[in-house]
Amino acid sequence: MSNEGDRIVAVKWAIHKLNSFIARVSMSGIDRMGLVNEITNIISSELKVNMTRINISVHNGIFEGTIDVYVHHTKDLNNLIMKISGINGIDNVRRVEDFS
């Protein structure tokens, strides 16, 4: 092996990025102008996650909604939940386990 040390190439495997699954995130909080824009901007632009479905409704100034996203790993989903939780007006964010 010492004779072939100059032929070793560093490799970074990205197979896990090919596999993704749909996860549903439920959220609620106080509605305000631009809130949905902030949420979708974090999901799409900042975290580079694809949304497949978004449903948000407002009643008496309180919003509730769900967003279905493609994620590659539970760490990505946890990061997404953490980022959304940090938005002003968001009171509750959680993963919906069974949404079939």
C-alpha cells in the first residue's frame, strides 16, 4: 500500500441524500402579517427543503397549520422544527407521527 499512496482518493458518500421521506410538521401561534412568508422562507431558502403540502388557517387571530416536507434524516427534521420554533409568534411546533 505504501507504493500506491499517491493514488488514494478521498471520497465523500452522499447516498443518504438520495433517500428522503415525507414528514408532517404541525404548528400554531399568533397570526401576523408575513408569518407564512417567514415560515416558507426558512423551509425553502435557508434549509433547502422541498414542501409538498401546506395548509394554514386562522381563527380569531390564532393560526394553525401543517406543512408536509421532504427530509433526508430526522436530524434535518429536528433542525427544521427548531428553526420554525424560533419565529416570532410561533407557540407550538411538532412532528405529526401518523398522518396517513
